[in-house]
Amino acid sequence: MKTLIKISWRNIWRNRQRSLTMILAITVGLWGGLFAASIATGLMDQRFKTGVEQEFSHIQVHNPEFLRESHPRHGIANWDTLQNELSANDTVVAFSGRTLVSGMIASANMTQGVNLLGVNPQMEAQTSSLKINLKEGEYFKEDMLNPLLLGKSLADQMNVRIGSRLVITFQDLNNELISTSCRVSGIYQTANSAFDQRNIYLLQTDLNNYLGDTTIVTQAAMLLKDHKLSDDFSDSLQKKHPELNIRTWAEVSPQLAFYNEMGMTMFMIILFIILLALAFGLLNTMLMSVFERVKELGMLMSIGMNKKRVFVMILLETIFLSLSGAASGMAASYLTLLSLKDKGINLAPLGAGSLSEFGFEPVVYPQLEVSFFIFLTIMVVAAAILTGIYPALKALRLNPAEAVKAD
């Protein structure tokens, strides 16, 4: 077998130009495919990360009635008990109890409907990226009366800046309209401009005082150690609290779940295209190799090389050729990803600024799991074996007596 391996390796270099061309084609094809897959992975991973950290969290808890009618009177009963339970659970990294109210915000030149979120600054900073995403001003300035944080896209639209006076209007627990003056303490910016456009953050103590009940909590959002624990944790918490509605990030945002599934589908499509192109290229190369060596193969069979060894020799040549290209392609891909690991690729100059409308950041960091490279190597070998079967069978069908006379 060792001799057969040496012969097979030498055979692929007998026509050096053709073999190098094929290896180069495989290298470029794999590099391009893996690079495209890594960009798709980076985009999906960033969208999931920003979606969880900035918008949805891993788990959300509501009063079921609040989801039917988003009124502050439908708060989470026994919030103190639930809060103590979450604090003692090692699976929960952080959580925040929020007060959500639909309202209006008005400046000197426009009025717009928004979601008012009353938050505890310390708890919210640990649960979401609100404090990290602050671009201007201070995170709930302490000496400011009724400080609020609003998104950059909304601030630009309303033409307001730090310290600007705004008026918010909403209904209290008795359905009475409440209007109060607030000051812009800070301006935040997430990867999702639509989210920034509709969400305003206030101190929970301020908002609850105006609502008429300082204990109101209408939403609990929590981060877990791993998003894969979301389903199990949600189920166990739901059994303990059947009176509440407990949803995972996938239930809160089916769109985000679709993005995750779409990423895997894209991998499979790209992988299929790569392997299909690889198969056709190898098939053509190996068939040409067999037809050019008809006389040689006939002589080998005439002097006693059995058909099994001829078959294995052709398969080995196919595998060596494909693995040489695959190794080069994956090495080039790995080095490319390594060089872009920290700086990423800025898609904004390419007209990708509108990505923020869908929650994607303009700078993408390409990435691929090591398992993907291992899986691809296995698939390349499998494709090489399947592709090499037909040329090998062609070689076996040769008649040794006629093959040695071929010109």
C-alpha cells in the first residue's frame, strides 16, 4: 500500500501544469466560499448578539394580560419574590425589571409615538448594553430633573441635543393623561436604528411616581450563561410561575430566530456549491488523466497489477489532488480571517449603511468555527472519493491487450 501511495502522489505531478491549475482552482474556490460563509456567520452572530444584548435578552417575563393590552396596570404580581428567586439562580447572569408604557414625546418641532421604558439604572446596565451604547451625555445624570435617554436617530429627527427639554405624555393607572417635562440626559445608539427610533428610557422611580404606583414592573428581562439554556430555563420557570407568560428570545423575536436558521441554511448552500464545483473539476481532470495514460494503464495490468490496485490508485490520485487544493484554500481562509479578526470589514462605504435599519452593524467580523473546517475536510474527501469512482471504473474497463497498442 505504501508503494501505491507513492506512485499515486507522483502521478498527479506528471502533468504539473494541469495539476497546479486544478489545485489553484480548488484553492480559490474554497477560499471564496469560506470567506463568504465567514461574512454570513459574522453578520448572523452580530445580529444575534446585538438583538439579545440591546433589544430582547434571553428570557422575558410578562403578565399575560399585558401582552393583550399593554397597560401598566397589568404588572408582574409578586415581583419581589421573583426577583429574589432570579438573584439566587446561578444560571441567570443579570436581570432587569422594567416598566413599559406607550406614550408620546414632543419637542418644539415634532411629536412622535414612542415606548417609554422605566428602568433601574444599575440593573439595566448589567442586563443590556444601554450604558455602553451611550454616545453623548451622561447615563441618567443625577442632578437633572426627570432625565431621559433617547436614540440617536430620534434625536436627529427631533433636532434635540443634551439638555434639551422634551414633553412626554401617557396614561396613568386610572387612564388619566399625564404630561411631564423631561431633559435629555444622554443619547444612545444601537445597531438597530428602528429600535432607537421608538424606545425612550427614563428612571423607573420617576415613571412609576407619575403612574401612581411605585411598585409597578411590567417586564422582566434576563440574560443567561448561554442562550442554549433558554428553552430549559423558560420551561422550568414557567412551571414555577404558571400565572406569568415566560418567553425565550426566539419567541419574542421570530425574526431573530429566522436569521439564525438562515445562517445555517446559507452554510449548506455555499458548501454544496463549493463541493459541486470541486466535483466537476476533479472529474474532468481525472478523466483526462486516464485517457492520456491508456497505454500505461494497459501495461500495468498486463504485467500483473490487479484491477483493485488500479482502482485504488486512481482514487488516491483524486484524493491527493483535492486535498492539496483544500489544504491551501483552508489555510488561505484561516489567514484571511486571522488578519480581519480585530479590525473587521467596514461595509458602510459599499452602501451598507441601511443595514442598521434591520439591526446589523456596518462593521462585520468574519468568523468560522474550527468544526466547520473539519467538516469541510471530511466532505472534500467524500466528494473526491465519489468523483474518482467514475474515472477509476473507466480505467478498469480497459482491455490490456488493446490498451498497450494505443497511440
